[in-house]
Amino acid sequence: MSDAQRQCGSGQTLKTWADAVKRAAYYKELLAVKYEKHRPIYRDAYIKHAEKAHPQFDLVICCPSSRDEARFHWEPVSQSVHRRNPKAVDLSASFRKVDGFKVGGGATVEQARKGIKFNCDGRLETYTSALIIDDVWSKGITVSTVLSYLVDSGLQANTQVRVFTPLFIPPEQNKRRLLNGCEY
């Protein structure tokens, strides 16, 4: 509660603080609704990027998730990658989450490695460009965990890695926008 008091000011009443929490929940829901409306636009943008990526991807991974969001993006993007590079390897099935494990809630990479399992028989030294698809980007714990497993299996430091994850920001048609210096 001390963080909330600092943000709201020490003179604020509990009712005012509760109203602020309700407003925040409302705006979070509003963003989620807007994202849902524009979800196909994000997927199409990922497909276009996968079709034009240089170098073309030779490794594709959809992060394990208890939600279906990443899978919504993964299938068409993976198909796009395989149209350009039929030899691209999809390691998505090599990752699985332990039942009941969730990365959110402050999990560390070490904890995530206990909750996300990786089973790969091969070595990954020869791959030069990897695409990782995740359902949400908060702290990057899932992606960091996946990368740690890939590095343990021989993925080289000079491998180009791109992460596709939906941003909860509605795109404007025919306009380029920047977020922290990155075009989206």
C-alpha cells in the first residue's frame, strides 16, 4: 500500500485510491478490447515482416503458454517462414510448460526454467536467424528462458534473434508510429 500511497499522495482517502484502481482496470480492459479488434492487423504485419526478413529465418519457436494468443500469430507466421525457407526448423513442440506454472507474478528465469521444459535432440550451432513468437511481453522472462535453453543447445552469440509479440497499442492505418524508437 505504500507504493499506492506515494502515487496517490498521503492525503488521499482509501475511497479515492479504490476509485483510481477501478479507473486503471477500466483502461486496461479498454486497451484489451482495442487490441482484440486490431489483432488480425498485428498478425498480418508479422506475416509481412516474416516474408521480407533478411536474413530469412531458419529457426522458429512459439513460446509455450497457457493462453492461445501466441498460437493465433504462430501458425500463419510459421507458414510464411516456411514458404521462404522450407528447411526452417520449428522447435515450438520442444518447449512445454509444467501444468499450473505461470511466468507472470514476478518469476525469474531460474524459476521459469523449472516451469518450462525443453527437449531437443540436436545441436543449434548452424542456425543464423531465429524467430521467437510470444503472447505477451512484460519483463521478457519467457523469451529469456527460451533463449537460455537455445544457447545451452549451441545457438551461437552471433545468431540474429527477433521476437514477435503483440503490443496492446491500436495501429493507425497508413501511419508509422514509434514506440521507444522502434517502428510499429
